[in-house]
Amino acid sequence: MIVVFYNSRKPMAARMLAAIKKLAHRRGRRIIGVDVVSTRQGHGPRPIFFKNKPALGVSLGGDGTLLTAARFLAPEKVPLMGINLGGLGFLSTTEEAHWRRAMEQALQGKLIEERRLAFEVEVFQGRRRQFQLAVNDCVVRCGANPRMIEIKVSSDRHGYLAHLRGDGLIVATPSGSTAYALGAGGPIVEPSVPAYLVLPLASHSLTQRPIVLEASQSLTVTLGAYHDEPARALVVLDGQTSFQINEGDTVKLRPSEHPVILLTSPQHSYFRSLREKLHWSH
């Protein structure tokens, strides 16, 4: 069984889904289509339960569609192939023009599995606890009220790490180092490096800089009061799922036991993608 994630608001995705179904049918494979728009409910994606474990996941769209698919498939240890129908498509396996060749390679087991670090994120809102997976990043930032917030960061290995004042904080995976973290001035981290990337957002300090931490530890982010005023902030995961937190609430991050399995071509080069899609080193 192959599960295909697509965005029903994009006509090209629906047409390609139909073409993939025809190809898979000729190969004796069953296709299940999952509309990423319909998986949204409240603050996060609805659980999707498969009677049988899929052999392959396919994402039709840009990086946003792929991130949604990855959060569903990683716990099931299902490899994911991305066909870029969006803009940048930095995480995708292939572009729209080459999708047939990539599908044939995937069905024949000729693509390479690349394991990417993901975060398990627990958001503690008073007595309420929310649990989610983040593939790119977890951002704690000021919400509708654009006031400075205060954040304490600690680790189960090193204890207290930092006290930050500013617009917020990004904690990114190596995959996420080319997303929001890149725009915030962070370094690019090769995907195979097991690390957290921690970046202050608009820090009200001349000395607080991004830092890369070894990823076998867990991090705790606590929202503090600013000038003894009630504090509120938003926790945003992969730019898609959000929670409001209040003063004293915490966010805990740890490396997931289930990495995202992305399929890549044997000819794929991460640094060529950096040069061609992000114009790195030009």
C-alpha cells in the first residue's frame, strides 16, 4: 500500500494523484490519498490510522505538505518521497517533471533512505499537556501582543543554559536549519549531524548568539514574566501547529525515537541543492 499526501486546493496535486493511481494500479499497488487540508482540526493534525502499514509515503506539493506527511509517517517508520509541486521544495526527492522516473525507482527500491532527526515536543499549559512531533523547528515567540518576552532555557545534561529577552527562540533540527532558522541568521547544519540549533529571535542583547547543541539531551523552555506583567507567547511547530502558553508554562523537547525517513536519489547532493535552490556559495 502507498499513501499519497496532497493538497486539494492545488489542482496540479489532484491531477498528479490520479496519474500516480494509474501507474500504481499497473504495478499491482494500492493507493490511499490523504488530503492535508482535511487533516487539520483545531491546533494540530488529526490522527490517521492505517489498517496496514504503508510500504511507501508520497508527498505532492511543497515543503509544507511534506512536513505534514512526515509527522504522520515517522512514527510508523514509513519512507517518504517528496514530489515538488510548490516553490522551493528543498526537502523533496524530485521535481514535477521527473516524477515518473522517481516513482519507478521508489517502487523498485532504488532510492536511498536518509534518516532525519525529529523532535518530540511536549507543551505544558498549566495542568494540560500537548504532545506533538516537529520535523523542522519549534518556535516560542511573542504572539498577538508584540512585546518582549523572557525565556529560560535549560538542559537535562547541563542544567541552566540561558535567560533570553527578545521576540522569542527557535530550536531547529538540522533539516530546519535551512528554514526559519536560516532567515533568523543561523548556520546551515548538515542533515546527518545529530544536533539542536538554538537561536534567539531579535535578542535584546549584544552577546546572545546562535548555538549548536548535541542532540541526545532534552531541552526545557520556560516562559517567564516581563516587568512583572502577565506573559503570553505562542509555540509554533513547523510553522503549522500552534499553542498559546502563559507565564510559567514550559515546552520540553527531546530527540524522537522515530526519525523521518526521506527517500533521495543516488545522484542527490545536499550541497548541490544548497547551491541551486538557496544560491549558497554563489
